[in-house]
Amino acid sequence: MSHSTHYFTGSRDGKRPPAGDPLRKAKDHYDVVVVGSGLAGLTAANILGRAGHSVCVLEQHYNFGGLATWFKRRGGHVFDISLHGFPIGMQKTCRKYWGTSISDRIVQLEGVRFDNPQFQFDTTFTREDFTHKLVDVFGCAPATVESFYETLRAMNYYDDDGRTTAELFEEFFPGRNDVHRLLMEPISYANGSTLQDPAITYGIVFSNFMSKGVYTFTGGTDLLIREMRTILARNGVDVFGRSQVDEITVEHGRVRGVRVGTREIRAETVISNAGLKATIERLVAPDHFDNAWLDAAKQTRLNCSSTQVYMGLGPGEDLPWIADLLFTSTRPEFDSASLADMHGQSRTFSFYYPKVRPGTGRHTVVSSMNADWADWADLSEPDYAMAKARLEEDTLAALEVHVPEIRSKLTHVESSTPRSFAFYTQHTQGASFGTKFEGLRYSMELPQQIEGLFHSGSVGIIMSGWLGAANYGAITANKVDARIDSLAAETAPTS
Ligand SMILES: Cc1cc2nc3c(=O)[nH]c(=O)nc-3n(C[C@H](O)[C@H](O)[C@H](O)COP(=O)(O)OP(=O)(O)OC[C@H]3O[C@@H](n4cnc5c(N)ncnc54)[C@H](O)[C@@H]3O)c2cc1C
């Protein structure tokens, strides 16, 4: 079995990145420059390109998709980073903003399993099955469960009453740590939120999941991003990799464009899909902001980062059916903060059977844990290597409980840490899911600080994950479209 302990920043498709100036084909001016090719950036770019605006996407990595990505390893292994599950809403979002070649490939996961000292069962993660579990397994009153769902459904961004998720759970299911675990654990993995985050973030995200189950993309992330690039090209969007935006340039309070090394590309509108903190703390010079606003925006807290272990089965090896997603823990009781413990007892396994990439016959398993930057950031290289080796060993031991013969089937094991995510995306502290709730406000207020500068991407918990990011890209594109129309009206000759 090959073990690899370096970052997953090597060539992900086995090919060397092309040499030469990556921006040689870029124009000197676009209507819109998008900084970053995450799902929010790509979705915004596609909508604006489709509307007839000239758009380019500048991505610092040579591959595209941001955290919606994959990598390949010798021996035919392909590993997905963040293709574990998203709500049904992604189907509609993709149909509307990308078309049916993408939305038709979105299919429901067949099974989600929980295995911890408080409960063990399989669920389809649909509202119907969750209700059945809450009522028949946990013994909750049906009226309480319905009223809980209705309360969540009614929640929206403008009605934040300051309640935390812990308080919400206590109101409906007092003292029921097991119920809290069922309700919170999957959401903590999905967006890094904890019991201490605002109840409305929980309500909005849980309601999205709790309609018709959990979904995935058939063909894998590589196919998704390849198809998105084809559609972008069709819509005239220029996409450039290896293009590190060093600065978003501003003149007289208005965005002027971006600087990539010594090259400036001008644009009346810039959408930053880089992290919110990187956008306001690194990409724009501080004197362009109102001081009080900037000071407050800098206080925005980040969500956690992640660790992952990627395990590839050799060709011809089989994996018994367990589930698509397995939430497993040996902690007797649930507390959401402990999900980010450095060598914690809780992890999620994603099992990728051949149905994910039909025709390949291959199986991979990816385990994910939430993680804190501080635990990993300052380790010396030897300590870092040791911590990674321990992470891999702990993960294999946990997987062996479910697949006893797993070690003999694996031909590749590799891990990533908050340092990998920071290196790869340039997100502050390797944040996997953007910022805490307060970040959404600063993200949305950016154009009031600098005319023509927008932020779009994982932020505020609600706008995180594949669906949240793609939807935020669409919301931002609509605002930008309206801005371009009004600029055109301003400059149109009067008869
Ligand atoms: C381990 C893990 C598991 C996850 N699992 C799931 C899941 O199962 N389901 C789900 O829905 N979500 C999941 N997510 C979250 C989801 O992947 C993200 O929320 C989403 O993909 C983020 O999209 P985004 O548009 O915010 O941009 P990102 O994906 O964060 O991309 C930002 C892009 O900007 C680029 N960039 C940054 N700075 C610059 C610069 N200066 N110049 C040029 N380019 C720059 C980066 O290189 C990157 O490509 C997971 C995340 C992680 C880390």
C-alpha cells in the first residue's frame, strides 16, 4: 500500500501544468472579473456570461472548482474532496444556472448510517424517515416533531431572535442529548457549525436537507467541473488558471480592476470568490474602507477547517454495501465542539462505490473530520508528519470496525489537514466552510464600501456548502447584472 503524507497540491490529473504566461489570452478589460473559481465564482460567471457580459475568471490554482475538487493518484485512484452530500435544492439551482447536463446527474444517496454509543441505524435522511426515527426510535411526541419542523421552516435571515441552536433543541427536546446528536452531527459536518451558532443558521440548513434526503453528483467532481468549463466556454467566459490575484485595485471609491503580478486587468465590477477575510484583509488596501467598518468586519469569526483521509481500494477489490455516508463516533455523549478534536473519536466516512463513477469499477473511501487550525498550524515538520500518520492509523482502525478486511484491499492512503486546505485555497486558517453568521453581513455590505466590488462564496453558514455557495453566486450575479444595466443607462446618449 502506498502512503503519501504530502499535501494534495501535486498535479491532480498527473499532467504538468502548462508553461508560459497564463494570461496571454486575457483581454485588458472585462465587464466583470471573478477572483476564484469556487462554485459561487463559477456560477456567478456563468450567469453573467450567459447574459451577454464580458466575464473572466482568475483562479490561482491551475485547476478549477475551489473546494469542489478532486485529485488523482497512481494506480487509477480518484478522490473527491467535498462530494459527500448536498440538499435536493442543488438540482434546481444547477438546472436554472447551468442546465440539464448537470442537473440530470444529481441523484439521491441511497443510505446514511449512524453508529455511535447512543444509537445505530440506517436512514434515508428524508423528512418521513427522520420523523419515524424521532417518534419510533427516540420516543418523541409526533406533535413536538412536527412543530419543530414547522418552526425551522418558518425561519429566515431577517428573523434572527438571538437564540442558539442549543437553546432551540432544549426548547423542543429538553435533556435529550441523543436527539441533539441526531439533529446536529450531520449539520456540523456539513458546515462546521456548532450548538452555539444562531438557531436560524441551523433552521435554514436543516430544512434544506430535511425535505427529500441527501444528493450527490454521478460522475464525480472531475466530470462536474469539466462540464461547467464547457458551458462557461459556450457562454464566452474566459477562465484562467495559475492566475494569482495580488490586489483588487480601487480608484476614488470605485473598483478599477485586479492586479495579477505586473499585469492589470480592468473591470467596472469585481466579484471576489476568495474568502471574505482574504478579500478585505489582503486583496484590498485598507485605506479604501471606512475604518470602523473594517475594524468590525475583521472581528468576523471563521468556521472550522477539516482533516481528511483518502483510501483507495485496488483494482478488482470489492467493498460490501454499508452506506453512502456513515456518521460514526465512539464518544458516549455528543458535544458538537468535540467533532473538531485533533485526534477525536468522531468522523464521517463517505463510501464511493462504482455507481459514483460508472464504468470504472473502482471503490474509494474518504473520511472527514472537522478540525481546528490552531492544533495543526505550528507543528514542526516531524511532529506534523507524526500527527498525520496517527490520523491515518486512527481512521483505518475506525474503518476496520465496519470493514474488517479493509487494510488488505487498500493500495493508497493519504491525508490532508487544515494546512493543506490553507495552502490549496488560500483561505485564512484553512477554513472549510467560510465564516460564522456575522460574516454574511460584511460580505453583502462590501459594495457599499467600494462601488463595484462584490463578495460571493462560503460565508455566514447559510451561504456555505455546494448549494449555499452556488446560490450565493446566483444572487450576486443578479445584483451585478442590475448594476451593469444601470451603468449602461448612465452612459447611454440622450436623444
Ligand atoms: C473537507 C470538506 C468537505 C466538504 N463537504 C461538503 C459536502 O459534502 N457538501 C457540501 O455541500 N459542501 C461541502 N463542503 C463545503 C463546500 O465544498 C464549499 O462550501 C464550497 O465548495 C465553497 O465554494 P466557494 O464558492 O465558497 O469557493 P471555494 O471552493 O472556497 O473556492 C475559492 C477559490 O478562490 C481561489 N482563490 C482564493 N484567493 C485567490 C486569489 N487571490 N486569486 C485567485 N484565486 C483565488 C481559490 O484557489 C479557490 O479555488 C466541504 C468542504 C470541505 C473542505
